[in-house]
Amino acid sequence: MKNKKEKQKDYEDLRAQLEANKNIFLAGYEKMKVDQDFELRKTVRGAGGTYKVIKNRIAEKAAEGGEAAGLLKDLKGMCAIAYTSGDPVALAKALTVYAKANPAFTFKAGMVEGRVVDVTGINQLATLPSKEEIFAKLLWVINAPAQQLVTAMNGVGRNLAVVVDQGVKENKFQG
């Protein structure tokens, strides 16, 4: 059993993590086996996040006055959080894939960029493209007009060369 100093340290650590991360997913993990938990932690780390089992009362107290207060209020059952300061879509995708493969892991709610979302919101978030895909599409859209301009400018010279070439072949330039 933890003494008061250890509980206070857990509280302070959790409070710091809740303030530092705006993307948090609350989950239930009842009836999960140790190897499943190990695999879940590996999956979350691979998505750039952190997974932590929490005590309900300490989590509620740590979230008081912060953005996560609505998310961690009145918790019941065995709860854990997965959080990231990076891409919430990548973490949501990884957790959703894991939840489909392991029914013992269930979503309860989440907080994305400081806004509390429900389970359907998490599933919708998991269907979005990742930041890298969005950036690639945006760069393509920005680059497309420049490519079209260069193609049009090259087309004028190319067309002129074709006309001159055909004129030479048909002996149209004899004086």
C-alpha cells in the first residue's frame, strides 16, 4: 500500500501530464491479461503516446480546474488513460485497431485539443487521415497550379517546334 508521500507524488505527476497533454483517451481495461496490457503499451508507444493506469479519485482530483476536469469526473470501474502531445489521430487509430482485436479494452471518452469527445467522436477521429497525409495533400494542392503553369508555358514552345518541324517536312519554307 502506498503511503501519503507516494500518493502525493502520483497526484503531482498526473496533474503535470494532464496539463501538458491536450489529447487524452479514457479507457476501461477490465479482464485484460498481462500480455494484452504489454501489447497495448507497445502499440501506444508506437503511436507516439503514453499509457497509464490511473486511480479514479486521484485522477479526478488531479484534473480539477483543468481542461480534463469534464473528462475525468465521476469515474467508475477500472480506468486507464492514453495521452499524447503529438498527433491525436495516430493514437486514436492505434487504440481503435487494438480495441477491435481485444474486446476487453473499451473506450469511455476522450479529449482532443482540449475538447471532450464521446466514443463515436473517437471512432470518427480514427477514420481521419494522419497529419502527414494531410500535409502531403495540402502541398500537392499548393504545387498543382505551378505545375500547370509550367506545362502551359512549355506547351507553347513545343507547339511552335511541331509546326516548324511539319513545315520543314512538307517543304513549306522554300523561297
